[in-house]
Amino acid sequence: MPEFQLRPNTIDGIFQRTIWEENEYRIPDRLSPESRIIDVGGHIGLFSHLCWQRGARNITAFEPNKESYELAKSNLAHTSVSLINKAVWRSDRLVNEKLFLTEFSEMHLDGPDVVDPGTMNTGTPSVFGAQGEGVETIALDSVIGNETVDILKIDCEGSEFPVLLTSQKLKQVRFITGEYHLVDLPAIAQVEGYDQYSVGTLADFFTGLRFQVEFLPHPAPKFSAILGNFFAYNLD
């Protein structure tokens, strides 16, 4: 099996540790080959590779950043993962909106992870850029289709709110795992009926759909109020 590639002078290695060693997304030790996995925010393929290593063979990953996508394509070349260079987006739009990717950002030296000066955070690109590289999108409900999804993982830098809140097909998903980002979002991310987004927004939304949901704030005090993980289990 080829060696999994990480970019130098980035935090790809930190993501590898949290996803593979710490099992950030709480993936079972064994998955059946028929398990259907959707990976929203595929990055360089770490989550999809973990699921494939644990037995899943029906995995689809979406990554809009071209550099990360190309690296994921190389990292997943020996697997059966289907990798798509698109951003998963909200499901209440008949016409594709014009979205732009933001760029990588430099890591803060006073953050929770010890990094060298100039280390780049490759996980920060969002679809809320004012200009730059255009992003092709696909609605989450189009991705889900008419079949059951065993695991939906979503980590998309704030887009999780419009993506999840506009979906009509989440009851077809057994387990949703991801990150929430409580950051200022542009008008394009707003959903009718919601004045602002919070952990409570997701809690009410998921419980209303009969999901049992758990939230795990980021362990670093500096980030615990704005960043964390969520785990939603379908009770039906």
C-alpha cells in the first residue's frame, strides 16, 4: 500500500492524528463493505481512508479545494473511494449560486497545537470568499438521493448550517458526525426562519427529526465557544 502523503509545513499531520489515532468522528472499528459513507469536506482523504481501512467500500467524498483534492486523489488511488471536486451545498436552491473558495491561512502560534512559524492551516478554506477560485456545488439532498446513508461526515467551515438546515433527506441517514463553526457567516449562508446559528440551533433541529445529538466543544478554552464536534444518531 502506498504511503499516505502529507504536505510539509502544514497541519496535515495534526489532522491525521485527530482523525486516525483519536478517532475524532467516532467511527466504529469495523464497517461492513455495504456501509454507505458520505464524506463532506474530504480534505486529503484522511476520513475516507479510515472508513475504507475499517471495511467500508461504498464511500463518496467531496472536496472543493483543488490542491487538497489532487492530494486526496493520490492518497485514495488504491481504494474504492469515489472522490468528487465539488462543494456540497444547501438543498433549497433551484439555481447554483456563485461561490468562491477562501485560501489556506497561517496558523496562530498561540493556538492549542504547537507549530512552527509559517505553518499553514489547510483546513480553513470555505465557500464564502468574495472572489477567487469559483466553486462547483452540489446539493446535499442530491448526494443522498433515495438510498440510506450509514454515516454522513460533514466538516465544511460554517457551511454545515445551511447544508443541514435545508436538507429534506436527513432521516435517511443513520449517523451524522461533524464539526460546527460558530463564526460570522455571509447572507448567502442564511436560512429562512433562523436569525442566527448556535449549538442550540443544531440541537433543536436534530431532536425535531428524532436524532439523539451530543456536542463536544473544542478542548482549548480559546476555541471552545466557537468550535466543536457533534454526533447525531437517528432514533428511528
